[in-house]
Amino acid sequence: MTAAPRFRLVLVTSLLGWAHLSACGADGDTLVPVVEATRPAPGEVWPADRPLTVTYGSWLDPRTVRDGVATLSSGELETAVSVAYDPVGPAVVVRPYTPLRPDLGYTLTLDGARLTALGGEVGGAPVTVSFRAGPAEGRAPPPAPSDGEMADLFARRCGCHGPAPAASPALTREALVGVPSRRRADALLVEPGRPLDSVLVLRVLAGYPGVRGMEKTLTDDERRQIIRWVEHL
């Protein structure tokens, strides 16, 4: 299972040259988002149609990851982008609305001060990454998985769920979507279109604060598949 993001109090000098604090909230310390990696890395040649990501060492408050927190420019020309949150990373995902121009230099700027860690109040450091666009790959975004694909995934990874004598209820659309959670009375197992309000999604994010994760061997791609399914319900 993928290791949970880390929460600790330590002075960190990131790969982009910043020094700041990452802190554990268990003792009342301030939680500060710390960048662990960017894709592209500074100076890298990056496919013109591939999303850009900034990965953090702790979960972010999803309410702070919104359009306007990132800009993408080439000289004085700014490229329109959308901003999304990938909790599996956890990462900020920046997607240009149109493919970049190959062989042109670009700069991604992320206003880290507007991002806070989940449960934190203090923003992170700014992010600036300069790179060069390479040839487009022509890959389409992954489609929303079907109910049949989800049934196959759950059957492979969650064998304890299903009809008797299985120990847990079946992981079917009818048993999940709009059904209250027995563990959290204020939440649904799956809330259509809202993965981070769905107990099923939070349970497959190992170590997510306040949620007991599922003891399953899921890959990051499988976690993202579950999230896409919920997003498109």
C-alpha cells in the first residue's frame, strides 16, 4: 500500500531550494504544506499536452486548491489553465486548456501561500518552475470507469465483500451510492460527484486524517480509478 503523506516538524530544504517548516498537528503545531516534487522538474522538456503536477508531503485542504492559484506563462503570454486536486499524490494538477507550443519555454507559478494543509491555517511557499515544452503525446484523459470495471476491481482487491458468507457488504453501485456510512453517520459511502465527501474514497487513501484506511493492496492508479468513478456518477 502506498505510504501515507508525512506530517512532522522539521526544517526542510526542498528540491526547488526553499527552506520552511513542515509540522505535525498532533501536538498543536502548525501544519505547513511542503513541496516534495514537481513534474516537470526545473529545466525539463515536458510533453506539450501532459498535465503539470506539484506534489506535497501532506494532504491539502481541497477547498484551497482552486482555479486562480496557478498561472502558466511564456514570456508575457499567459496560457489559460484549470486547477484540480489529486488526493492520491497528494498533488495540485494544472491542465492547460490548449496544448503548449513545442520548443517554447514556459514558467509554472503556484501561489503556495493560498494553499493550506488539511487541518492547517498557514500557507506554503511559492512554487516557480521553468521548463520547455516538447512534442505532444496525443494521449486522451482517462475515461470514467464503468460499473462493470469497478465491480472487477473490487472483486480483485476486496474479496471480503460480497454475498454471504463474506464478512462485509457487497461493493456494488446499489450498496454504495447514496447509502449512509455505518462508521460515520454524517456521511455517505459514496456521494455522487464528491469523492472527498465519500467514505469509500477516504478509506482507500491510506492514513487519511480521521479515517481508518482499508487494509487492501491498491495501486495509485486503482485509487484514482475509484475517484474518477465517483466524480462521474
